[in-house]
Amino acid sequence: MSNRTTDDEYDVDRDVDRNMDPNPYERGKWLSGIIALLGAWLILQTFLFDMVASQFWNDLIVGALLLGIGGYNYSRQGKDQVGSVGAAAIAALLGLWLIAAPFMFGWDAGATEAVNPLVFWNDIVVGLITLGIGAFSAYAARDQKRKARQLGRET
């Protein structure tokens, strides 16, 4: 019979064989991959849909940022490191911006009138997903860093 009483004690025993990496099971890697894919989708949609210049540049720039942030955290987590809390928080803020930007630019705002209202709703949906995943990733990375420090591992 085992004398272990908490999940952390089981994790410590299991991690001895994993060279004491701060993120031995690459937790959160797939979330970072989704953020990168959402960024790639934003970039791709700028060439698929008719949109005004303000929406085009907004989606292109935000998409490139999300692709970079998601790729960065994916790379970190693939090397058994904890994802960056700051990068995940920036992704969440970019998601919030994607939700707000269509209302600021509007599809019927005169000079900035969009040709396709689908772009308006696409930005809102992608923003909601990005906000949720980015916020959860930042929370999870912060929690992983805290546990790694408690167990005496480098982050």
C-alpha cells in the first residue's frame, strides 16, 4: 500500500523519471497551437473575403501577432517548458480587441463600410475563442510555474 496522499506526491514520483522538467507532459501545447491556427486563419481570411482597408490591416496585424504568440508558446511547451504567462495574456487581450474592433470599425459606418458582414461576425467569433483560450492559458501557465517553483524545478 502506498503512503502517498496527494496528487502532487504522485506527480513528484512520476517526474523523477522525466528529468525534473518544469512541464514534462507538454501541458497546454495544443491550446497554443489553436491560438497559432486562429492567427493563421485571420491572415488567410484577409485574402479570401472582401473587406475595407481598416479591417484588412487589423486582421492581418492581429493574425500575425497571434500566429507568433501561439507559435512561441507552442515551441516552449514542446521543449518541456512552461508556456509564457505574458504571451498568453497578450493573446487574451488581442481576443478582446478582436471582439471590440468590428463595433469600432462597423460594417455600416459610412467610409469604413465593410463589403461582407461575414468578416464582422468572423472577427467576433475568433475574438471570443482567442479570449477564452488565451485567458485559460495564462491562468494554467501561472499555476504550472507556481507548482514548478514549489517542486524546485526551473521554469
